[in-house]
Amino acid sequence: MKTFYKLLLIVFIFSACKPSADKHQEKYNEQYRPQVHFSPEKMWANDPNGMVYYDGEYHLFYQHTPHAVTPDFPKMHWGHAVSTDLIHWKRLPPAIAPDKHGAIFSGSAVVDVNNTSGLGTQMNPPLVAIYTYHNRQLEVTGCDTFQYQGLAYSIDKGRNWIKYEHNPVLPNPGIRDFRDPKVSWHPESEKWIMTLAVLDHINFYSSPNLIDWTLESEFGEGIGAHGGVWECPDLFPLQVEGTDEIKWVLLVSINPGGPNGGSATQYFVGEFDGHVFEPHGERTKWLDYGKDNYAGVTWSDIPDEDGRRILLGWMNNWQYANEIPTSGWRGAFTLPRTLELTEIYNDYLLVSSPVKEFEKLKSGSKKISGSTVSGMQEINMKPQFPMEINLNFNTENNTAMNFGERFGIILSNEKNESLKIGYDNLNKLFFIDRSNCGWDSPNQEFAGIHYAPYVVSSPSLDLKLIIDESSVELFAIGGLVSMTEQLFPSEKFTSISLYSEKGDVELLSGTISNLSSIW
């Protein structure tokens, strides 16, 4: 009998010490918790910051309030996570915390390979983060110099950060909005370039060592969208697809002033010589026409043998970011996207697509047979989220009288809530309709139909949809058009249907793939 009780005690102790799988599942399966997108374990997150690749790891830093589910700006930190594949993430403790200079706002990080800063060694080059200090105490006095740029560095793979003892490295010259430095090495001029958002334009600075900065030029007057303050810029070269030509891309987020209201990201394509950015054309171009892709920037120091330019955005909009109905955490990020540049329609346009690593999450696919769609046509498959849907429609005769005016896909549930996605052939617009999709924000800026203009002239139209527990990402025309939207139905969708209004459309092919959770 004593032996039995001893065995029972050992089993009890072992069971008590073993981590509970149920607890882990419960932790990451709350209502609306993304299953293929990164989100903080708890509390608030917004803009991605300091994204850098170093020694086999992709670092993601982000704006983070570790004690609240809404942004507490005077106490903003840099949250931190790392990944070896851009898909599965390990959350780490907050990396950089507020100090006497202020809260830690957005910025960037680089590998100082040649130790130009002198903060590391040739054998162990430092990771250097440059970010905006936001001094709330100065702000409340009415002083305009409450934002300035600081520096921190790490010599242990980004696990611990040391503040530069002579911060700030770029004082404020008397400008109220003076923030979000994106730093990169410019090999032709052999200097560091800082791209900084200043009011509603961009300032370019240069430095030999990441510490001493000189103003080179300004950009933005009379060009682009100016409906709000400019934020979170990025500057990088891209090779034009199919050529040896190199162009420079400048990303600029704006809030408000987006094409569908609230915050969004515009971009410019041109030339940069280390001093001045010269754009090609004056057309305003948008990185993503959806309501929920903001402050996107790209990873620095991705190896040359990889060669990709990879972007990540905050999947939210300042019109309603503080109110979205998640519990215990708030804020998520888009899928990492590869950016490419193509010359088409006498212009240079960005093409977005999920990174190739995303393919490993597909765990099973079902083909949708080609058919003529007229009215509503339910697909005999109960949706399981997250999922990817690929559809290819015949648009060769899209000017015919009997061609559908609007067509696409509808997801619906037993409460008659629905999400409609497709193409408006009459008005030449892609759209996401979440006007009857459950939750709406108190200011009623969430629910609605949101559009991306595009004239389809090709014989077929492709749609890729990646649908998570509370979001959809649309990539159309091979990624020339992208839209990102959150969604908060009161219960999960249980039905998928194809549809065509006021005419027919031919579905050439389709697939629905289940996606494995990254958690």
C-alpha cells in the first residue's frame, strides 16, 4: 500500500509540473485571436519597428504598452519577437523601455557590420536601434521640441539593449512632428541615410557613424497625399522585374488621408543619389487599399543571397484601433510580404505577395470545379479557419451585355452576417464589403464597403484570399492589387458561396486550403 501511494505521489508531482497543453491552446485560441498572423500575447501593439535580420533570426520590434490594452503613449516600449522563418514567432520581453528622455516611439535597427559607431567590435558588430523619443512632459508645456531621435545598441543578438550615453543623437530643431527614423547603409556614398517623417514631408539625413547626423534634403512638398501627418517612412532600392534597372522606393504612411478613410501607406518610385530623392511622376500610389494595413516597413540586412525586400504592416486603423473587440490583447500584424517592382501602364508599381515560407502552413486543399456562376452558388464545404482561397475567373468577355456586374465570394454565418469580396466590373473596382459583418466601431467607421480601383484588361482575373480568425488579406492580379481588412463576426462563418450579380461569370478554377496555426 505504501508503494502504491508513493507511485501516486510521483504521478501527481509529474502532472503538476508538466506544462498543460490545454492551457496553451486556451491562451492562443481566444475569440478573434489570429492563427497565422503575429499578435502580442497580451496588451497593446501597434507599428512594427526595428525589423532586422541577424545571425539566422528575423527580429520584429513593435510599439507596445505592456500594461494596457490601449496605447499609453507616455509609457510606450519596444516589444520584441524573433523568428527563423518569418512565420513562427518566439515572443521575448520588451526590448527598449522609456527613460528620462521620454517614451520609445517608432524607429529602425541595423547591423553595423563595419562597427562605424564604435559601439561593438569588428568580430562582434553591434545591432544599432535608432528611434524617436517622445517627451510627454515637454509636450504638455506646449513646447514643439518634444520629439527627437535616440540610439540604443546590442552586442548579444538583440537580447539586451544599452542606451547611448549621449542621447539624443538628433535633437529637434523646433518641429512638432519629428519622428520615425528609418536608417539604412548607402554603399555608393559610403554613409548611413536616415529617412525621417517631419510634419507632412520627409527629411533625409546622412551620417558616417550612426551618431553624427547632417541634413541632406527634403521631399514631399506638392506631391502625394497630404490629408494628415506623414509617418513611418522607408527608403530602399528595388530591381525592376525583368530588367537590370534599379529604382528607389519611398514608403510613407499617412494618418488620416487613406483612400478608404483613416490611416494608410502611400509610396513613391524614383531615384536617390545619397542626397536627394527624385520621384518619377506625381500620381499618388497606395501600398494597400484596405482599411487595415498601416505603418508598414521592411526588414534590413536580409542577406544578398536571399535578395528579397520583405514588408510587415500593422493590421489596424487609427479610426477605431482602440476599440476593436479583442479581449486581453489588441493589435496584430499583416503577413510578411515580398515586395517586387514592375513597370506597367507607363508607371512603376509595387507587387505584393505573401512570403514563400507561408506555403508550409498549407495542410490540405480542396479543388473547386470550374463552372458558370449566376446568382448565388454555395460551395459544398464548411469553412475551417484559417484558410486560403484561390479563385480564377474568366474575364475575356467582360464587356458583354450578360457579363456579371459584380462577382466574387461570400462568407456567411447563421446570424445572417456576411463578408463579400470581389470585383465590380461596372465601376472597375475590387472591393471588400464588411458592412454586414458583425461588429462596428462606435464612430461607425469600421463597417462599410471599401474599394481598390483597377481596370481589368487581362483575359482572366485571379484572387488570393488569406482569411484568419479576424482578418482577410486580398491579393489580386498577381499582387498588383492588395487589400487588408479586419473582421469581427459575432460567430464564425459556416458557409462559402460564389456569386454573380446581373449576369454570369465563369469560374475557371479554384482551391480552398486549410492552414495550420503558427502557435
